[in-house]
Amino acid sequence: MTVQNLLDELGYTYPHLVVSVDGNLVRHDAYSETPVPDGADVRAIHLMAGG
């Protein structure tokens, strides 16, 4: 499974995300090629602006 597969499966559609796999940041253009190993610590954070 890749980062993109996981985001799709979990329904993440927000365009501005920061994703890390086991503490390593994943560039947006690498989501479809970055594997997610079994048991990995994956974090997806929505970026928002506000005032």
C-alpha cells in the first residue's frame, strides 16, 4: 500500500495535507510511490489558514 492508497481508502480529500510515515515527511508528489509498511506510524495533518 502507498500513502496515496491509504489516503484514498480513509477518504482524505483535503488538498493541503502534511503526511509523515514513521516520522519522515512525504512530499505530495511522492504520495503515489511511497510505501506504507505494515505497522507504520502514519500521520496526516490538514493545513488550514485562519485569523
